[in-house]
Amino acid sequence: GAVVSQHPSWVICKSGTSVKIECRSLDFQATTMFWYRQFPKQSLMLMATSNEGSKATYEQGVEKDKFLINHASLTLSTLTVTSAHPEDSSFYICSASTQSTNEKLFFGSGTQLSVL
Amino acid sequence: AQTVTQSQPEMSVQEAETVTLSCTYDTSESDYYLFWYKQPPSRQMILVIRQEAYKQQNATENRFSVNFQKAAKSFSLKISDSQLGDAAMYFCAYRRGYGNKLVFGAGTILRVKS
């Protein structure tokens, strides 16, 4: 089956620094990628949708200047948390969608971000 | 806006028994997809089962089956012969169509007792 690789699995950073999370589709072209955020024992909340070569579409309440999303190729999307603060500590998950009539959605393994 | 409701925060089942997880959703669309995802402690999202709204037949995947009631906007998951490895958080999800986002319910923690 298709694989989505997400790195890093976990990251600890100091408050005020920026962190980049990568999401790669390894064996298919992902025309659309989705970025979710999950707090402990809660549901996945969509942050933004990115289409290759276009600007990301952010959900209401998500700061686009803080959570920078780039989807420059059909196999790579990145989420950069800029000037991270402790309240940004969370589990971030990406998912990638195939472009086909039998469209499927695949998830990365997630990134645990801890901001000190 | 579409919403997905899971009214059971936690459920318990005895090993080898059957359990049903509930899910309701709200949409004005006629064509859409419904999913159940499993999230074990590793937090990797695993697709359990998928249902296309235009199909009347309920989807089944081995020990997992759904009861899809389109008019009632209900989509429950039945797990038969529960195993210890079934213990996880289960999310019901809705998707309007190709290329669209998944909308998740709040999740149900399933505990399996040996």
C-alpha cells in the first residue's frame, strides 16, 4: 500500500524557535495534503489543506503566518511552526490524497512537538 | 457545515465478545464517504472500514462491519470476536467527496478486557 513518511517523529525545541515538519508520499503523487493537529485524547482538527503549487487553505482560527505550509512538489509538503510557544505543543499529523478515480487517503505517523 | 458526533467517550468489551460503536453525522450532501479509523497507542491512523453513501450494502472487513442508515444519518461500527489488539481510540469520519477533507468525530476509546 501507499506510504506517507512524516519526519521528525518527535521534536523538542525552545520557545521562540521555528520547527519544520516534513510529509512525503513515497510511492504516489499526492495532489492534496492535509495537516491536522491533535491534543491528548482528543480528535484530529484540520489545520489546513494544501494543493501542489498553490497556497494552502487554512481553517478558521488557524494563523497562517504562524503555521507555514509549503507544497512545492507532488511528493512533499512541509509545515513550519514559526516562533513556537508552549501552547503549540501538540501532535501534528499529515495525510496525503492520491489523484485517481478510486481516491484514497493515507496518513503519516505523526510528529510530537514539545516547546519548552 | 458537516459534523460528526460520537456520543460514547469510552466503551469496554470482553475479549471474544461483540461491541458496537455509534456515530451520527449531519450533511446536506447526497454523495459522500464515511470511515472508521483506529488510532492505537502508537498514534498511527489506521483505516478500519469505508462506506460510500451511494451503496446500500453495508461494508464489511473481516470482523468489522458497519450499519449504515442513510436516512437516519447513522453509521455504527460493529466489532465481532473482539481481540486485545482492538483496544484503541476509534474515530468516525466523513468526507464530502474526492479531494475533500476528512471531518472527524470526537472519538471513542475502546478497552478490551481479557
